[in-house]
Amino acid sequence: MAISVWSNSPGQPTGYGEQAKHLIDRLKRDGFNVAALSNYGLEGVVGVYESPSGSVPHYARGMDLYSNDVVGVHHKHFTNQFPKEKHLLITLYDVWVLKAKVFDEMPVASWTPLDHVTMPPLVEQFLRKPNVKPISMSPHGQRQMDAKGIKNTYIPHGIDTAVFQPTEMIGVHKGSDFLQTKDRFVVGMVAANKASGLVHRKAFSENLLAFSLFHQKYPDSMLYLHTDPIGTQGGWNLMPLLASLGIKSEAVTFPNPIDYKYGIGQKDLAGLYTAMDVLLAAGYGEGFGIPTVEAQACGTRVIGSNWAATPDLLSEDCWVVDGQLTWDAGQNAFWQVPQVTSILTALEEAYKAGKGRSGASILFARQFDVETVWQEKWLPFLKKNA
């Protein structure tokens, strides 16, 4: 097969970028002709992505925010080099943004995030196209598609469990020294600071409010926010929010902005997860939520939402929080807002559970090992469709 993968550029320090890298690396390794079609991460020139198994054509982002203006030309330019092979365009992103004509004409496999409590109409419309083979990336997504009568294949996201495991060091420093935890209880958030206007899907306001109440009761706690603190990519400036909640600078820390922008090494990220005592990951809705699995692979338990993809991705000794429905007028579907009191209760339970690694979480996360996902899910799907 000749396969184009449309997503963030492989290796970009985003969830999509890492998943694109895992997929493209294995497609190339196992003999598929593959190209990367960027909607973020490469601009202006056609480049080359150097996979461990050789060079992969890397097509640049277009003028359109989601590369709708170039995805068809790039896909055809690549696949026309292999006229005797079956062609496939794999998408890894929100499908409601896909407007290009090629998405009506060519065989498409859409690895689809479904992060709402109800399915947005534009997503359903895309998944029903006769040339599209939907791939659900979470049990929640699979259930939503099944309920609509949309045939789909379940393939979860994957992590490298040889990297994401309990890791005491961050670079040359012990994790507690790097974050200057001083034996404090560390609450971590790993969440992109990108917002839809006045609404933030990662629920920073609710999570930070809950932490501020928790910190008043447990002053030996601290918050590590693995994100952009001022929202340079369309997110919120979190500094006024922290100040309004009375969270002082000595109680919160952020990553080095250059490291965060251009990518902290995966091994160092595992060290950061290990340095946390709990990962706070309650949001309005997740299509998958890769940090929840990465953290658990490092033995760190998670506080997550009890809806969308999250509850299926948590081990038995993690915590889920309650919420209430809220309407997303942008996509005509329901999200759910986590309740501050429920987050606070979960934080207190996590504190009382104490420090230490969770064996149950580590064992649970192993099912998402990227090589296991490739062998048991991706290869059967590709063989069936070749």
C-alpha cells in the first residue's frame, strides 16, 4: 500500500505528533510506502522525516489552518508514484475540520477522536461518507459509533512502555530536586493551553479552583503545570487566574518555556510524571487523553472525568470526578463540566493515599504499549483493507 498520514508532523511535541510518529515509524519499518502530510509542524517546504527505518516524504502545511488547500494535491503527488498499489489516506485529527474534496473521493481511514458526551453532527456526517473507514480510538468512541450504526474499528493510541515507566531522574537531576518539591505532595497537570474563545476544554478554571481549596487545607502541596502559562497559541493567560485564586508562586511551577515549546525528551517526561504524586486530568471531554496513560505507566495515579474517553483509560485505583452537562454551541453537542467539589474530594483522597508508585496503574497501562497496538490492531486492519 501507499499511505499518507495527515496529522501534526511526526515527532512534534503534541499528542497527535507523537501518535503520528509511532504510526509512520512502524508503517515504514514494515514495508509500507508512507508519507507525512502536515497540518502543523512544517511550513514552506517539502521536507523529509527521518524515521528509524529510513526517509519518509514530509509535506508542508498549507495556507488553510488545517491544510485543506493542499492535502489533496500532496496525497495524490505521493500516491501517484505507486500506480500499482492500493492507496489510503489516514487522518489523525478532528474530522469536522476536513473540508477538502479529496475526503469525498479517495479511500480514507479516519482515526477519530470523539470528545463529547454526544456525537457532534458534523462528525457523524463525515464518518457516514461511503469512502471513509472510521477508526475509534477509545471504547467511548466505539460505543458512540456503534450506537449510531457506524461500522468502525477500535484502535487505541499507544505509548512506548520501555520509555514510560517509573523514572527517578530528569536529565542529571533527581525528579524531586528538579521540581524542588522538598517532600511536598505534587499535583501535576499535563494539558495543552489552547482554548475555544471563552471556553477551555481542559477545565483549567475548575481544576485550579479545586487545587486552591485543597492547598489551603494541605499547605505542603504544590502544583506542576506542564503547559504554556500565558496561552501563546490561543489559550488563556493562566497567571491572572492563579493570582485571583491566591495560589502563590512558591506553590506552582511550570516547565522551561523553550523546552516546552520545542519538546521535552520522552524520558525526561517520564521523570516528570514519576515526580508527581497524582495527575489531575479532569476536563470537559477527551477523545483519548494520552497523558492519563503515560502517567499510569510511570506508576502515577490519575484524577479524571467520569465521561467521554477518560474512565475507560483509568486503572481501578485511580479516581473519577462527577460533572454536569454543558452545551457546546460550536459543535452542537454536549460536553460535561467537572464539579469543583468532586475534584477537591478526589485530591484529598489522593493525598491520604500517600506517595509511592501504583503497581495496578503500571500493569493497566501496558495494554497500550505501542508495539502491542501495532501488532494486534493496526496490522490486522491494514491487511484487511489491502
